[in-house]
Amino acid sequence: MSIRRTVKVSGGTAGAIVAVLALTLTGCGGGGGGDAKAPAKSESPKSQGAGNQAPVPSAGQSTEPTEVIATLNGQAGMTLLINSVRRDAGGFVTVNGQIKNTGSEAFTHTADWRGIELKGSGESVAGATLVDKAGKKRYYVLRDTESRCLCTTGVSSVDPGQVVPFFAQFPAPPASTTEVEFSLPTFATATVKISG
């Protein structure tokens, strides 16, 4: 008898689930254009925060920064494209770009991008630097109060053909400095102009 009761309860539960799903689908179906757009907006930030979704934000960003101001070649077919070096109002310089794997194998030496001072602290591009030759100063990536870099993090490998959005934020050189050298371990160095 207890088995029959279980079957009856399961059947009743299944009926309740079907009824709830029917109501849910009916409620979702009549939303019109406004409701259809709302989920797309809520999904976009989630996909930008996910480490495996790097190509999605890069595709979205590539429509904005169409200009490439510098191309840095790296090891094993890796290329770093710099799209902008902007002076921000808060006294920062932000470098934006894309890291591309044009090679035929996954690039797994991303630990070198962290810089020597952060070995063992997780994947990041905290090893990037800006050099103001005129002012004879080297600028390192900024960090928050918990010593996390203000830069791209979580890149443990780059698959062939993959494009990873890249950013790093530095203290701003004096306003008179309009040109700096950008470098990231495993890539060549490039001289770039600061805009803004």
C-alpha cells in the first residue's frame, strides 16, 4: 500500500509540476518586447564575469575599439593588441586590448604574465608595466586593498584562435608625459601614446 501511495503522490506531484510549468510558460509568453529584452540584459553581466566566456565580451568590445595602436608579438603565436591607453579622471591610466592565440596549440605559460612579485597568487596580467622614459619612472599595475590587481585575471590558458579581453590600470604619469613604453612578460615592448 505504501508503494501505491508513493506512486499516487508522485503522480500528484507530477501533475502539480505540469500545472506550475503551464502557468509559468503562459506568464512568460505574454511579455512582449520589453520582457524579452530584460533577460538579455541580465545575462550579459553574468557572461562577462565568467572566465570561460572571454570570447563573448571581446567580441562585444571589438566593435568599440576598432583602432589598434600597437601590436606586441609573443611566444608560440601569441599576440597582444592594444586598443587604447587612456588617462582617467581619477589619476589612472588604463590600457585596454586583446590577447590572441594565433598559434596551433593552447598557450599555458600565462603564469609568466603575473610578474615576479606575485608568484603563486593566481592567474593575472599583473606583471605588465609602463615606463616613462622622459620622467625615468616605471609604473606597476595598481592593486586594491586586498592586494588584487586592477587588471585581467583568471586566464590560465589561451586556446588556439581564442581572443581574451585585456586591461590593466596604472598610476598616471605626469600630465606632461604623453608617451610610455608598455610591456608584459613573454611579449615584445611597445611605445604607446596616452589619450585623454
